[in-house]
Amino acid sequence: MGAQVHGAQKFDQAKRADIKFSEEAMKTVELIISRYPQGKQKSALLPVLHVAQAEFGGWLSPEVMDYVASVLNIKPIEVFEVASFYTMFNLKPVGKCVLEVCQTSSCWLNGAEDIVKYIEKKLNIKVGETTKDGMFTLKVAECLGSCGTAPMLQCGASFHENLTYEKVDAIIDNYKAEGRLRSYTDLDYKNTL
Ligand code: FES
């Protein structure tokens, strides 16, 4: 193993030993790597991190980042630098469903603030927090490119647009009933990453 990743979370060697992509995820990772010239596997880092985040509970622990580094044959710090730069990657545990409410101009003008307050009250959490049952984390995000259907929120690969309080109730109920982790790779990521 190379230099360990330093972040807010502590590195645990025992946990690291248990981390391995499932066969299906590994196939996807190999497919992603094959799209780049030989020796340029570092270019595959972003899509591979998305697979890793979906595979290992919705966040990238130091052990997972170290594992990704070993798969791509790069340094753990190179993984951490990228993972800590992009807000789509979570460096601490999150709920199965991360609700990201856009708070930029169009959404803000169309009531995003009220939607955030409504979700906070409904889930009994503040922005940045996770519900006690581990089901939901609430975040705010900058423009998600759906300004014409503001206000909106993203959860994994799904966009929910033209939000009203009733729609928010339905979205939360559906996710609760489904009970599974939602990720950015929920679409057919073999074709989209
Ligand atoms: S301002 Fe919210 S999607 Fe663009």
C-alpha cells in the first residue's frame, strides 16, 4: 500500500483489507479504464470514484480512496485531491438518499428557500445533517442545470422538478418505501459514465 490518505476520517487498516469491488462493479471499472490509452488510467478516476461511492455505502472513506488508488495504480493523495474537490463526492457517511436542493437564482426566486425549510421541518434535520434512521441527508447545491423547471432537487441520478410541498411529500414517501441507496450511477452507468 502507498502513502495513506489523510482527511477528516481516520484510516483503518483492518477495514481496508475488506474493501473490494463486486464482480459487476469491477467489470464496469475495467470497461471505464479501457476507454483511455494505456498508462493513462488516472483519467478514469472520476467515473471510477462514482462507481466506488455507489458500491461502498454512498461515501468515500479513506480506505475506499486507498483501494481506488490501488486499482488505478496511482497515489492515494491523488484520489483524495480529486474526491475532496468535487461536491458530488461525500467524504463522510451520508443517508441512503442525499437530497440536494438547488439554491441558485432561478430556484431561489421560485421558492427554494421555502422548500429547504419544509424538508428540514419534515425530516427534523438541518442542511448538512442526516436523519437518525440513516435514510436522508439534506444538502443545498448550486445550479444543477434545470433552471427552467425551478425549484428543483436532485437525489442520485434523479431530478425532481417544479417542486411543491406535495411533491416533496411524495418524493420522500417513495424513497422511504424503496429504502435503497440512491446514487449518481443509478442510470445505466455502463453507457453514461
Ligand atoms: S438555478 Fe436551480 S437548476 Fe439552475
